[in-house]
Amino acid sequence: DALSPREREVLQLIAEGKTSREIAEILNLSVKTIQSHRTSLMQKLDLHDKGELIKYAIQKKIIEI
């Protein structure tokens, strides 16, 4: 998998429905950093919206439904 541990962590929290602000608070990072991670994830994975990120997270068993 091409994702760093931090990217996987951010992806998991996005897929769980957390907002950028909530993720930033959980990980003690800035909202801007979380937005950068989200952009990086979408570019790396060639995904275009939050729904596709969630689908990817489920398929790769990063989260369970």
C-alpha cells in the first residue's frame, strides 16, 4: 500500500465521518494539515470525493461497516 501510517489514520477518521476539525483535534494537528493529508490521499489514490475515499477505506479494510 502506498499510504503512510499517518495517511491511513487520517483516511480511517474521514471514513468514520469525522470532520477535518475533529480529526485535527484527535491527532493534535492543524485543520490545514488535515486538509493537506486529505488532498494528498485523493491525489495518490486518484479519487475525487469523500464518497470514493470511504469506498476505498472499506475495500482495503481500513474501516469495517
